Amino acid sequence: LHALTHHRTTTGHPTTTIAWGPWTTGMAHHLGTADRRRLTGTGLVPIDEASGLALFDAALASGEPVVLPLPVNRAALRRRAANGPLPAVLRDLAPPPVRVAASPATTQQALVDTLRGLPAHEQDEQLAQLVRGRIAAVLGHGSADAVQMDQQFTDLGFDSLMSVELRGVLEAATGLRLPATLVFDHPTPEAVHELLRLELLPGESSAPDDVFAEIDRLEAGLAQLGDQHAARVRNRLRSLLAAWEDPGADTGSDDELAEADLEAVLGIIDDELGRSDESGVK
């Protein structure tokens, strides 16, 4: 339509097209409170009916082939600009403060250095805070408390535009180059958190806290295990423990254990640990 307008105007048929900002009525009437709050946070001020009619008259009187009636909140735009780049069409309306912008590589290295100076659980907490904070900002929430790490982005109310915005603010915060399909490939904040950790801290060994957490999860899983799998699990745990205590040690006859039933396996282990006596009391 804009191209047609330009063509008609340059061939002696003055025409005007209007690219409207959001109204409080019409197609925007169905927006809920959260959507309206998010819209306000973007810096775009919804147009009420009276203002819209006045802007319509002003657009026709301007003689311009293309006009964009778009009231904005410059303070909100400046807040957005502080957290990441504004859309190109809005940048001149809220120029960011003059400063030397850090390169993505510098931003990434600074974050990596900060994370490596923290214990593993604090690394996770800081990355989770970064992810939740950026998600809350995109959603228009005043606090990250409303964002749960295991929630689906679709349940949080994300759409395609919000997904693109989240990718942009996370790239600005981390210096990483993230995939365009970030939210679709990693559908929860926790999945995004794990991606950032792998990208920022690749190949790092597990800290003791992580190992103990894995043991706790294993213990909980063993409590749910049926007797039909117990022999195999005991065999694997025995071999693992023996190899950890003495990497060069012989772990014993795995074939014997693999073929034994549960009662036989328990007997073998008790014999080797010296826990059986002639009376059978253990």
C-alpha cells in the first residue's frame, strides 16, 4: 500500500496511507490487563478514539503520502534502550546515552569471568536471575517472581514478537549469538538457562555440590525401583564404587553377578563385605 501511495502521488494522484499505532478500541479492544501493561512498557502509547480521529484529520491535511501516527513515551523508550537496541524505526526518538559500547566478545568474557569466580550453585543462581529478569522485562512484569523456570513459554504468554525480543535482550546481556528459534528449541526458562551455561562455561567439571545433587536424585530413583532390576543396579554400583576407590582394582566376577538373582546377589555382596556368619545373621 505504501508503494502504491508513492506511485500515485508521483503521477499526480495525491494519496495518503496511515500506519496506525495501537488504539484503545477496535482490534486492541480484546487485550487483557497484562497485554496492555506490556504494551505500555514498550513505550507505545495507545490512541484513544478522540485522539485517533484528530490524528486522522492531521494526516490527511499533511499532504504526505505515508504517515505514522504513533504517540510514544520517551522515558519508557529510554529504559528499553538501556537494556538492548530499540527497533530501528524508534531509535531516533530515544537516543541512548553517549557511551563506548562493549563488543559482544567483551561482554561475554566479562560474564564468563564473573561466573567462574563463583561456586557452582551461585553460577546457576546468577544465570537463572539473568534469564528470569529478561523474561519478566519482555512480559512487562515489574518483578521476576512471576516467572517460574519450569514454565512453558507458551504458558507464560509468549508470542513470536516476544520471542524475538527475548533473544535480542539475552544476546545483549551475554554477548552470545543465539539461534533465531531460541524459544521454540528451548521451550522453558530452564532450558534457556542450560543453553547459556553450556555456551558460557563449556566442558567445566561438576562441582561437589552437583555430584551430591546427582546422588540425591539417584537415591530417590532407587527407592522407586522394583526388585526385578535390583541385581543389575547393585552390580553397576559395586563396579563403580570399586573403580572409584581403586582405578586399577579388579571389580570381581561381573558375569557371576549378572547371572545371579536378587537373593544370590545379596549373598555375594555380603560375603565379600564380611557381613555373613554361619548362623546367617547379617
